[in-house]
Amino acid sequence: MTAKPVIVTTGLRKTYNDNGIPVDAVRGIDFTLGEGEFTAIIGPSGSGKTTFLNLIAGLDTPTEGEVELSGRLISRMSGRELSSYRRDNIGFIFQAYNLFPVLTVEENIEYIMLLQGIHKKERHERVMIILKQVELADYAGRLPSKLSGGQQQRVAVARAMVSRPALIIADEPTANLDSKTSGDLLDMMRKLNEGTGMTFLFSTHDETVMKRARKIVTLRDGMLDPEEAGQIQ
């Protein structure tokens, strides 16, 4: 049975102007990401990974082509409509964690739900459930400065997932972690993926991520490299 598409890009292209010289960062990519996938995008520096993720996330506007997220053309949205749709449908995990230093773990995780207008009682219940899943149930009242790097990234994972978005985008999520912490984090994320059916898309150079991905997509010079794409079960 074919998984329902979460992301579909068609003829996706992004051209930047570098002192009057056009630079093609993404060059006509057709790509589909199915529901529940755990996929890693890899490629050398300058291959277009970050630009491609930014286009998928609606953080950048394509020069040509379309991006469809959960059946909606986000490449045609702008302003408040795009911001709200992205907030409700995409969870982000960054390499630098991007936690609010003055907020507790619980406050960091509930922040998106607060913007969505979810009632306090439900926010608290969801936070405690996800904290248990990421093995930080006793850390709800701590500030990020009192956590290790691995623990902070687990909080970031919990924050990305707690509002139940259609897609989790993780941009180099293990870049600031040692190999054991990275492995533990990825094992936890894959377990959450299997348990919840949420869709994960990684951008990475890390073999720890590649080994745990179910699908690998290679970008070279702004284009998909089908000969080097592979499957890992």
C-alpha cells in the first residue's frame, strides 16, 4: 500500500543572484515524501540541502515550481496564511536546539500549542506524555541551562512533536552531540516515528543518522541523484 504523500515538490527551482550572476541552488526537483517516512537527505556542502529544506518548509520562496504540504500548495501562500499553516503542520528540530533560555522545559515544549490556542490543561497533559516518551519526565521545571546537550535536543524533539504536525524537519540535529548521544537520540526518534506514525525528514552529514534512516536521498549540485539513493530497513 502506497503511503499518503505529506510533501510533493514539482519542478522545484531556486535561483539566487550573486552580484549579477544567477546561481541555481535547487534545479528542478520532483520529490515525494510519504506519510510515516524516516528519510535523510544527504549530499556534500553546497549541494542544495538547506535551500531544499527551506523551500519545503515555506521558509523560502521557489523561483519556479510548487511545494505541496498535506494537500495544500504552500508555495502559493504568503504572510499570515503561510505562517499559520507552517506553525500547525511542521515541527522543526535545529542543530543549535533553539530553546528559550528563560523558559522551563515544559514552557518551551508547550509554546507552539500556546500560539495555537490549546487550553492549559490539555497543553500540560500533552507535555507530560511527550516528556515521558523522551525520557525526561522529571525535568519539566528545569531551565535549558541545567540540561546536557543531549537532553536539550530531546526537549527540542518533544517540542517539535507535541503539536502533532504532519512533518518533522530536522536540520543536522546531531551536529553538536557526541556519537553515543547522537545514537541514543536517533534511536529514540525512530522509536517515536514507529509509535506515532509522524513523518521525519533529516538533512545530515552524520553517518549515525544515515544508518538509522529508512530511506536516503542524495542531492548533488541542486538535483536529486537517483543512482545513489538507497533504502535502509
